[in-house]
Amino acid sequence: MISLSLAEIASIVGGQQYDIPDADRQVTGPVVADSRAVRPGGLFVAFAGERVDGHDFARGAVEAGAVAVLAARPLGVPAIVVHDVTAALGALARAVVERLGTTVVGLTGSAGKTSTKDLIAQLLQRHGPTVWPEGNLNNEIGLPLTALRADETTRHLVLEMGARGVGHIRYLAALTPPRIGVVLNVGSAHIGEFGGRAQIAEAKGELVEALPAAEDGGIAVLNADDPYVRAMTARTKARTVLFGEAEDAAVRAVNVRLTELGQPAFTLHTPSGCSDVTMRLYGEHHVSNALAAAAVAHELGMPVDEIATALSEAGTLSRWRMEVTERADGVTVVNDAYNANPESMRAALRALVAMGAARQAKGGRTWAVLGEMAELGEESLAEHDAVGRLVVRLNVSKLVAVGGREAAWLDMGAKNEGSWGEESVHVSDTRAAVDLLRSELRPGDVVLVKASRSVGLERVAAALLDDAGLSGAAGAEGGAAAR
């Protein structure tokens, strides 16, 4: 973060100073909400969570080098006390971003946000210091904490914006006003909370409404292949840049195909030329993500050949998202267990089939180890049933549905579609899934592990890699690191 005195911070957030002997003392280190991440000169932000109260760790944070604590009450250590810690953190982020004047790229969508954010970051960092969130820090706490990592050297600030309802993205965009806004898609993620796809589109479109007008440099990067997103051109005063496979997309993919390993390849077309791309990531769904990243990079001045090279070299920076690791015995584990919704589940299954195609000729099989897709509301039964049916239609060799009611719906869909015998199995928990896989896997098999984060299916992938001494190792195929 840029250097600010405690007096300046107190003024920005409207807080009272307690037990601060020197109000001119500067905060020169990182702003963190985890006391274990405190560094000398930093600021510790104390949140009162459902299970843990950060105020209980305030003294330890100061002892570790924090200059002060941003808190909701006096703590007997140097503190700036505010009524609402979350709002104060946002106000601090807004003030810092305004002072820096860096180019802010905001990104939202129902699926692919984190993967696309990682791609944009890997492209833009070639053209200057770039800050982006680790993982998916995309809410009212994670976004300002990410923004506060920027300093005077930062040229690009890439921010992922999530929403649990209408108004959330509008709030986030007000904290860190973007000059470029990217909307990837409008899908079924969180449809149970929003009430329908039209409501999701309403929420996602708040990003383009927050952009500056075209004459002031605002740019809306929109998915031409998603009708809900394409319609957002009418909701922004910014200049619109379309990406996708549609003929009228300014940045588009031509001759899309998958390699033998299931990695997407295509010819990238931009207003300034064309270049070929072969990605290290897995699955055709990454083509759209790559086009969004390419559109941003092109608008910020990157030549098309450099964009294509960067996309071809980019890996995954966030854990449990299509992490591919091949064990010594020839079993390939695809850990995509961070989250799941109907769109990402379908994309992952198609990637699994593509990856397994070459191996099947040698006796390898494809395994889909799947669990609940959360927050689907009244659509949950139909969506889980549909995914189970898709597993059969794609000719995936084995389905292991893990968990309770929703897993039973996955299994039911597969069996109603025509699966028989032990092609589809419903097990109660991750331990049972691991036991089954350990007894059944053979060289050449490819195992996809995917569910919503709450299911914890990453434990299945970890156990399979532990068996081969590979847990936490870098992916053997693609990805900058498996972490």
C-alpha cells in the first residue's frame, strides 16, 4: 500500500484513534485481515466473524509488527475504531485507488471469473507491474484488501467482482472504479439466491453501468456469444468491445479445436491482426476466457503476437481449478473441486472426455467424481439430474456421485438416461469415494473431481495424489503450479 499516516487513515475512514502515541506514524506495510499475515509496518483489520473474532488477535498482530488495528472497539493497543469495519476498509481502498490513478480492470460473470482474472493478470504483467487477487477474493472484504496491495509502481489493478444479489457489484465498483469492465457470461450460479437468470443479468450489468463514458476512456468488454451479456451494450456509456466466436466480435476465435491432451487451440483474430494460440489449460471453455483476456490486453496496447504467446504460456494461478497431475502409474487426476455450477460442470465434463479420448484407445477410462452444485434453489433437482444424464451422453466411463440428496439426483439422472450396473455409483462421503477409487483405478484412467466448495471434494484429489507422493506437487501437464 502507499504510505499513509495513522491520522490520515483515521480521517479517511472516519475513525477515532485509541492508544496511538504517534498519529504521524506511517503505515508502510500490507493491510491484512489475517493476523498470521501481518508484516512490520502493516495494518491489521479486525473482523468479527461467525466463528472467529479478529479482535481477539489484535495484540498478537501488533506484537508481530502491525502499526495499528482497524477495529470496531478499543483494544488496549494502537487502534483506529470505526462503527463499521467493512465500510471503513472499503473507504480506505477507494481513497488509495483514487490517489494512485492506476488502470483498474473489473471482471464479473457466472462462471470463469477466477480463471479469466488469472489470464488477464498474466498478460498485463508483461506490460508493467500488475496487482490481482489470489484465489477468488471478490467480495466486500477481499476486493479492497486486494486493491490495497497496489502502490505507486502499480500500472494495472485487476479485480474480480462477485455478487450475491442486486446492488453488490455496484457497491464494489464504487470502491474501486474500473476503467475497463469485463462481463463473461450469465449462467445458473447462485440462481437460487437471485431468483432467475434475468435477475443475475441485472446484477452483473451493474459493472458496465459503473464505467466511465467512452470519451473518458471507459471500455466494456462483453461476451458476444451470450445474449444476456450482449444486451448490456445498452446499459453502458462506455465504448463496447465484443469478444467470442460470433462473426461481429472484435476479438474472436476461429478454427477452435482441442489437442490430443484436451488443450484448446485456435486462431486469435483482433482488429490489429491474427495469431495462433495453443493453451496449456484444459477444456474448450477456456477459449472464451482467453478471448476476454485478449480483448483487455489488446485495448491496453499489447500486440497480437505477444497476446497469443502469453496465452499459450499462461497457466493456472489459483488452486483446485482444472489442476492436472499425472501419477507415476499413469492415472491422471484433474482437481477442479473449488466450485461448481451447471455451466462449469458441463465444461469440465467435456474437458474430461477430450482428455480421455487418446487414453481410451489404450484401455484408459474416464471417471467423473461429482458432488452437489449449491445455491440452485428450485432448479436443483433438474440441474443435478441433467448433469447425471450428460455424463452418460458424453460416454464418461464411470460416475461416482458423492454426498447426500443432490448426489443421489446425479446418480438418478445417469441411471434414467441409460447407465446400468456399476457405471454410476452413489457413495455417502469422500472417504467412501477414495476407497472405491483406490480399488478400481488402473493405469491410463483420468479422474475429474468437481463439486461446490462446501462439499470438500478436494480431499478426494489430495488422497489420490498422496497415494503417489504427489500431493501439492506441480501439475505434470499445464498450469504454472498445482496449488
